[in-house]
Amino acid sequence: MDDDGRIARWIALDPLRPWPAEARIRDFGVPVWALIGHYRYATGHDVERVATDYELPLEAVEAALAYYGRHQTEIDARLAANAA
């Protein structure tokens, strides 16, 4: 499956906060920004460990990374606000 298909399958906007930085993993509710933060800061960029730590399918984490690639500025700002 390509990035567009993975994103369509796994990523959903939060209906209460429908902007890119608040997107979540469909059916699990895990925020994309949380996965990206964990991927970058806790796992040393280990996709499989993120999937294991959050009990998500590997493809869902791959979708989050693809989504992040398209919305990096917004998600980085969300991570920075969370760290402040």
C-alpha cells in the first residue's frame, strides 16, 4: 500500500480539534504527534518499537510517519508546545 492509502486507512482528524497537528490513529485514538515524539525521542527512530510500545499495527505507525512528512511544521509546533 502506498502512503496515500496508508494515511487514508489509518489517520483520522479529531472531530473536536480538526487540524493536522491533532490527527489520530483511526480506531485507536493515539495522537500522531505522540507517536512522532516517541519515535524521535524515545526509540531512536525505531518504527517497530513504536508499534510495540503503543500496541499498534506497524502499518499504522508507518502511516503516522507518512502523515508527519506532509504536516511536519504543524506537528513539530505541537511537540514544541507540549514540551514547553
